[in-house]
Amino acid sequence: MSKVKLVTVSGGLSRPSRSAALAAAIARKLATHGAFNIHSIEIADLAPELGGVLSPKGAPPRIAEAIREIESADALVVSTPVYRGSYTGLFKHLFDLIDYEALIGKPVLLAACGGSDRHALVIDHQLRPLFSFFQSLTLPIGVFANDGDFTNYEVSNEGLEARIDLAVERSIGHLRPR
């Protein structure tokens, strides 16, 4: 049986990161439902080099590898902290380097972390339009978490765990190897 190549992309700029923890929790839950090869990309790791990259051609090796991983994924889990009502600038910059046809029809599970529940609309008002540009299949339920859903940068809230379970349940049928 072929494994689904699942790539998680976390837009967090610091370590540790709630966004990375959320993406990892979603990926772990997905992995309980089938065969997945999971690769994680964290903007925090790429930040020192990413801002100066103007084109994928000639990108430093770590950036070029991240681009290849995203473009060759069967599915994505993307998670970002909410900064000023949107995703982080470097998160967007990384996706600016992705070939505009590379994500056509690929399932993308959207997730975000904000300081309060007032930021929850970032999934529908910022992330969905970004991945609609790529003609990706944004999965039906995104996962929003606020700072109170974590203890020591790990998911600790039963409500968040239930939201992850529901998003995975509704998404799993869309995740297949290409």
C-alpha cells in the first residue's frame, strides 16, 4: 500500500511554537487513520534565509528543499499564528515561491492559532483564499486554537482535541497517494 505524503507547514516564527504543535497534533491524528509519510516544515527554521529569496531559482538548499516538499506533497496541513488578522508574512512568502500549478486539486487542511477566539475567521478569510488561488482542495473543516488550548506548547484542551478529531474524520476520505 502506498503512503500518503503529508507535508505540514507551520508559519510560526519562534520555537517552541503553538502553530507547529497544532500541525503536529493534526498529523499524528491523521496517521492513526492510515499510512502516511509525514514531513514537517517550520518557517522558524527557514526564516534567516527565506526573507531574501526572490525566486525559487537559486534558492538556498533548505528553501529549495522546502519548496520541493510542498510541491510534491499528496496533501498539506498548514498552520499559522494570527498576526494582525492574517497569516505571517514569511508563511505567505514561502507560498509565493511555490509554482502556481503545483497544488491544483491537492487537499489542504487549514489551521491557525490566535490569542483569542476572535481570530478564528482567519481560516476562512485569509487561508482559504490563498489556497483557492492555487486551486487546492481546502478541506471542509479547519482547526482554530487559542493560546489557552495549550500547556507547554502541547495541545491540552479537550475541546481542541475534539475539533482536531472532527476535522480529521471529515478529511480522511480526501487523503490518498497521487
